[in-house]
Amino acid sequence: MNAVGGGVPFGGAVDAVRQHGSWAGVNREAYRREVDYLVRYAHDDWLGFSVISGSVGSMLGRGASFEEQLGLLLRIVCDLYDAGVRAGDLTESPTKPFLAWPAGRAEALARIAAEVRASCRLPDSGDICWFAAP
């Protein structure tokens, strides 16, 4: 079972994915459709955080706390990883324009959480990393 169903254990810093009340008011079917869209997007192009942050905003609506937003953002990233999408950096190489981070899901989530917390706002495209299905 994936993180949506709660069957994946999280350790260390990524416990934030479970601790936040990110499911309050979020329709699970709408969530699944949004994640499916993001996975397709990552297969077609590089997926930036502006798209993911926009998804968070549309699902939570106005008035959601930063912690709720962060929790949902991390849950989405977790589900993207489960679907084979990876965080990484864009390069100038014509043969390898995307370089996936060598870290696993837990390490990537911890890094993203730390960087988002440090900025005190949801990231935009070009911030932290990009996502792609290598």
C-alpha cells in the first residue's frame, strides 16, 4: 500500500508526512486524480514545484496553515516517488539534461522538507529541485 493508504512506514524527518493534518478537507478521489496528472506531467516534461504547489493550494483552499500545506506537498512527493518519479537537477548536458538525486525517497523528502521550512513558503519551479520520470 502506498502513502495515501497509510501502509508505508516513514522514518526520521519524513514523519512530517503523517503528522500534518493534510487530509482534512481533501477529497481522496480528487487527490488521486491530481497525483495521476502530476505523474503524467513528469513523464512528459520536467515537473517544477510551481505545479505541485498549485495543486496543494487548489486542494486545501484558502486558510490552510503552512504546516498543512507542507504536509500535503510532502505526501504528493512521496506518491510521486512511489510512481517512479524522481527529484533531481537540470543540467546543461545535451545527453543527460536531468540528473536524478542519488538519495532514496526518505532522504529526498527530508531534504525537501528542510529546504521548504527554511524558506517558510511553498517552493516555485526552479526552487530546490525538479521532478521527472527517468
